[in-house]
Amino acid sequence: LFSRAPFAASPGSSAEEEACRECTAVGPRRPLSRQVGGMASHVGSPPPPSGAALALERILGLTSMHNAALSAHSASGEVAYAAGCVAVLYHPKKNRQTRYFRASKPLAALAFSRDGALLAVGERGHKPAVVIWDLATGSVVAELRGHKYGVGSLAWSPDNRHLASSGFRNDRAVCLWDWASGVLLARGSVSQRVYAMDFVTGGSQLVSVGEKHVKWWNVQAALAG
């Protein structure tokens, strides 16, 4: 079901994307800093000296519209969710947000790698990217582009070597990536929206589930081709 068809770009951008661009004007793709122990309150006290850096203390609300925009860390139990163009890591037992990662566009999908070392996020908007962060260093290790309007879901292979991404309904693309090299290994198409994807044990097949469909994709054949 996979092929190697080329991609086409599509013009236009959403109002939310423009707002997100404004909030990330200081520079995309960098983790937001968070002051350990929280940011001290300045209520009733003199303002901070000119040029003093501000640390993000807490994000209120979320924009996770379905299950693909939530992911749980297998070891730490932390939950990653989307809040506009920021990926928030939340620790349920400690009841606090632990880290923040900022993208250039609003986020629609998130997924921790199987070993918990990486976090992949999928943007929505014109020419979206799949951005992958190394959680140990907070640095971007890959940025993958192959969808037109948005990334609806993500799935890591069992050995973490490959990443699958699906586009929005009007994109109708399922992509298989060698994320470390940035190479698009294979591409398939669906006629309906994809809600979730996962690899079978061993990684020989990818299963996608969505509106009126459940599909099995032959990963081995795609890699052999």
C-alpha cells in the first residue's frame, strides 16, 4: 500500500497559525526555559531590573482535540499534551508541569518514543513539520516535512528506528520515515481521516484506524523496496 509519490505544496495559513507565529517571535524550535522551584512573584514588589529574563511558570488550558494529541511516558509516567504551539510535559503524581517545548505552529499530535528518550510532535497549518526533540538535551534532532495541511497522528516503531505520520483528511497521506536521516521511506494514501496508528509487535506492519476504516500497512515490503 506504500508508494514513493512526490508531494505538492498548498498556499495559505490560518489565523491561529499567525497568532502562534507571534507568540514564538523570539525563535522557533527551542525548549522554553522553566525556573526550578517556580518563578518568584513580583506582586507588590518593585519590577525586575531591565533586561532580566522571565521564565514560564505554568500554561493554563490545552488544545488537545483527540487522543493523538496526548502521550504518556512509559517510564516516568509524564503526560505530554498540546497547548497551542507548545508541548507541555505534566507529571500527574507531582501535579506540576515539568517541561515545555515550543514549535512554530499549533500542535495536533504528540508521541513519546518507545524508550522514552524522544518526543515527536506534529504541527497543523500550511506546510507542517514533524519535530523530534531529545528529552535529555532539549535539542531538536529531526524535522520532517511531507504533509500539506497538518499531522494528525504519530507512531514509533518498536525499535525506535522508524516513525509513521498521517496527514489531515484533505492531506490523505500516511508516511513512513527514517527519522534519524530525515528520509521518507514510503508513502501511502487513505480516503478517510486517521485517528490513531500503531506498529504490530516486531514492527512488520503498521495499523491505522480512522473513519470507516482499519488498515494494515506492509512495512517490511516498503523497507525492502
